[in-house]
Amino acid sequence: MDTLELAAYGPVIPVIVLQRVADAVPMARALVAGGVRVLEVTLRTPVGLACIEAIAREVPEAVVGAGTIRSAADARAAKAAGSRFGVSPGYTAAVGAACREAGLPLLPGVATAGEVMTAMADGLSFLKFFPATAAGGIPMLKALAGPYPDISFCPTGGISVETAPQFLALPNVKVCGGSWLTPQDAVDAGDWGRITALARAASALRR
């Protein structure tokens, strides 16, 4: 899979942090019910891999991937758990090579022009701009469009349902990432209806 294909599923990729494996499947089903099929489950918690494995097994209509890929070991473990793609907060050639070796399509994180060129040198042209708001937001993405007209971005970090349309309006933005679709209090309460509603609202956003 080319990671750019992820953008065809909808305008927002949820960035998911799960504390309990038991929440993974009902949360994934709630997102899919709202029209959100691409799910980035981060490896920020000890249960991240187990959650990916559960979603891959129980919710086949979801396209589940692993976020916070920081090492070759992360890439191999994510692939073994059933991840269909990986997302990294930054980029190194070693992580890129590990993902290629594992057969894990990578959406690599960049925040500067130099990091864009590093990713380009390894043949990557669809990049995660992270942390989007802190790294310059819309003005930075507009600035990057000049020297890199052939590069597309998925801005993630500090984006909300209110600001997402502004990012999606940029020609070099194909999709954006956001944590607002799975608020921790809703997950803790098992309020899957609220998550479906948030997913439906996100799916309604258009580039």
C-alpha cells in the first residue's frame, strides 16, 4: 500500500492513545460506524501493540496502523501485530530502511525543510508534518509548498475540528491527523456513541 492511499478514505486520521486493550475493538467499531476507517493507534502506551492486534483481528473493515514508530524494533513489532502502515514522529534513514524491510508503508514525521529533504532522499513524498501547530502551522505549510511542490503532507498535532478545514484547504495537504476524535473521557466512560458522532463530523469535513 502507498500511504497516500490513506487520504482516499476520508479527511481525518484519528491519532489514538489507548490505555486498555478492552477499549480497542469497541472504539474502532465506533469510529468505523462514523465513517472513519483509517486508525492510527500510537505505541505511546504498553498496550498499543495488543490494541492494534485486536483491531486487526476483530475489525477487518478498519485500516489500522501504528503511530510513534521510533526504531527498527517498533517497525517489526507493528508489522507483526497486523499494522497496515506506520507513522513516525520524526524521520531517520534507519527507521525508513526498517519499515521497507518489514514491508510496512511509512508516513514519516517532518518539521523542517531539511527533514523533508532527508525523507525525499529515501523516496518518500507523503509526509506527516508534526507537531503541526507548534512547528509553524499553516504559514509553514504554505512556505514548504514553494520549494517542494511535489510533496504532500498530513499535518498532525494541535489540530481541532475547528481548525482542520483551514489545513485541509491547502493544496499540499491531503488529510490531517487529530486526537479530538477519541477524547480520553469518552473512552474511559465507554461513550462510543459520542465517538461515532465525532467521527461522523470529521468525515463531513472536505478538502
